[in-house]
Amino acid sequence: MTYAPASRQIHDADSHIMELPDFLKAYADPSLRDEIPEVSYAASIVTDEEVAAIVAQGGRHSAEHVAAQIALGDRLIESSKEIQALGAFDAADRSTALDLLGFKKQLVFATHSVALPFSASSKVEPRLRYGAARAHNRHMAEFCRADDRLIGVAVVPLDDPALAMAELEFALAEGLGAAWLPHRPCGDRSPGHVDLDPFWARLAESGTPFVLHVGGAPLQVARAWMNNGRAPTKDWLGGGENLRTKDIALLHEGPEAFLTMLVLDGVLERHPGLRGASVELGAGWVPELLRRLDWVVKHWSRNDANLQALRRKPSEQITEQLAFTPFVFEEVGGLIDASNPELYLFSSDYPHIEGGRNPIGRFEAALGARDEAVRAKFYTENFLRIFPQARSAQPAARLAAEPA
């Protein structure tokens, strides 16, 4: 028996690798290897001792630990969390975990290894930024290669359009199924800048979606917003990389700004085959985004010639081309009622604890008495619209590429 009921085809739009320290170094070009930092769990709920113990065992969980995890059966998602989870960093174990979870397809994101490629600092040299992205993408492709249920997510910084295009081509050749982009300005450009139009065109042409995800931009609000003259408050997990009260309240601002630029700069209009998803960034802001952009275009197009080229309302573009994962504690049924059922995706966040112990149960409660057609869109159909490659039985042909 699996966690996901056999009667329902559930596609998971969010899961993670918990990287070991050499995740990037081991797959980096030799000329960069000494400059690529180890993946750090500093300020994480995962302790240095936990990581060191796994490294000392050759980068594997013990046979006893794996057996205990498998024995959880359909309760795996309740207790198998973070770096101790089944399949957190071992590809074969991940396939076993997916057997127990019962999801038909699962997007796989990194956790901590994107800090360098997605850094907002102008001091990060392009060769290091894109070298770290290449190392990540090699390793992610390797992790997902043996199991066609796993859809590996590449990382592609957009700061340099030519290097971004080169990294996208590498990711496509490796068979990675989506491109994770940082949801911030692309260097000194909007994501709708004409220099990036070939990038969006290539994604659309190849049928490869882009994704935004928490961690694609600084997680925490500017320090001044936290200065209220009182003692600082830790987030609910107690780790510095996690979200505190004010961070989560404003988390939507980055992805909302990024997607707004794609609409107002005409990217979605020019590339109707382009698909994208906003993952682990909440969805409570989505119904108002549709309403706001519709009235912005309606009224400001009188003076803004760029908006006059739009033939579809922003709400139509977003509904046809984008989707969003609600947090497990958000009332997805109410969001659907306030917008439409085409917009939302199921996600488990396995093995992160933020995904909860029973995400299906919580989403089912939020969907309430809504009919089966709504549920089918949430668990399956919207995923297949954004990630059409998930319909195929086998992954796309891959170019052999080993670490240099």
C-alpha cells in the first residue's frame, strides 16, 4: 500500500535533494573545483554531526537505517524527513521512497547548493556563478537519470543572457525537465528584457517549463524591517535559512514582481507556448494578482504603448501558462473559488518538514465538497499542462556528460 491512494494519479510538483558537502565540488570542472565551496548546513536544523556521520559512512545511510525507513511503509512521509529521509541524497533509495509514496511523477529541486549560482551579489564572478550551475546540473541529471518518475530541475542564473542560454542548452541535453530561475532582477535587466527573449523562446520551443522556487532570491527581508527595538525572534524551525514571521508575510513579493514583468513586458504574450510554475512560494496572493494585472492593463494601456500589443488579458495569460503550489496550510479550495481551478498544483515538499506529515489529507480537507473534476486538475491535469514531458513513459534522450 502506498501513501498516495492507487485510485488517484498524483503528481508531485515539489521535492528535494538534501545535498552532501561535495555535491557541487565533485561535479565541477577541474579548473574551478578548488574555488567551489562545499555545501553548508550552517544555521540549518540539520546538524554538522549528522552530515559528518553520513560522510563517514561513505555518503550513505546505514543498511539498518534504510531498513527502518522502508518499514514505515505508507507512513514514510510522516517521519522520513530532512537528511535522514529515505532517498534524501541516494538515487536508488529515492526510487524506493517513491515506490512507497506512490506519486506518479515528482519534480526534484536542490536545497542548499543554489546559494552560489543564485547569489544576488555583483561580486560573484560569472565563471563561478555559471560554473556552480554547471556542477549542480550535472549532479541533478545523474541523480534523476535512472528513474523516469523523477523530473530533475536545472538551475539557470539569468544575469548573463549568453551564459544563461549556454547553460539552458546543457540542461536540455542532459534531459533535465525544468529550469529554476532566480526571482529577482536579472543583473541590471528585467526578465522581460529583449536580450532574454531568445531564452524564453528556447524554453517554449523545447516544451521546457521554467520554475520559481523559495531560495531563488534572498529569503529574509531587509534587516531594517526587523529592527523594531525588541529582541529578535527566531523562525518556527529555529534555523537561519528558514522563514521568520515577517519573511513569510512578504515572501510573495519577489515571485509576484518577476511574473508581473513577464506579463507587462509581453513575454507570455509573445511566447504562448511558454509554461511556468511558482513552487513553495505560496498561492494566497494569486487571485489578487489576476485582478490587479487586468485592471492595470485595462487602464494604463491608454498611455503605455507596450501594453497595447497584448491580445489576451493578463488573467488569461496566467491561467493558460502558469501554475502555483499552495502551502499545505493555505485553503486551496477558497483560492480556487476566488480565481479558477486551472491554477494550482499539489506538492509534498518531501523530505522537508515544511510539507507536513500528511499533505494529501490537509489538501483534501481544504478542497472539501468540491467535485472530482476540481481534484483531478489539482492532483494531475494542471501538472501535465505545465510539465507535458511527464506524459511520456520515458525521459527525453540524454547527451552523455560526465564530470570533467
